[in-house]
Amino acid sequence: MNYIDEYGNMNHNVSNMFSCHNGLREGDILSPILFSLNVNELKSYLEESNCEGVTVKHTDSTDDIYYLKMLMCMYADDTVLFANTKPQLQKKH
């Protein structure tokens, strides 16, 4: 069985190497298709699971205050999940 050796990176700390036996390689032709099939399900799952995300406060030039609840940020095939604490991020629903 082929596998890929990977590193994790969190807060500029690089993990030890670990073997990855599942998933697709970067640039694999199936990546965009699988991402498209699952992206809407992830959003729905997070909303239905009452994930807290983070609340961002913004004050504009007229001193109006806006609050934005962020659960995730997505660009191309990258996804970032938001939480205020590590346990919230790791909570299983």
C-alpha cells in the first residue's frame, strides 16, 4: 500500500512526521469533485450542530457596531474552522 509522509503545522509549530494512508494527493483529478460534493454538507452540518464559531465585532466609520458570527472560511479547496477554545473546535456532535 502506498502512503504519504506528512507534517502538521499549528501556530508555527511543525509536528513530527506521520504517515497518511487515506485521502488524495495534492492536484489529484478527483480533489475538486469530492470537495464540491462535500462542501455544502459541511456547512449544513456545522449550522445544525449548533457550532459556536467566533463572533467578530466591527465598528465602521459612522461608529455603527456590527457583529459577525464566523463558523468557517473557505477559499478554493482550503477550509478553516473557527472556535473560541480548543475544546469547542474538537467537540464531537
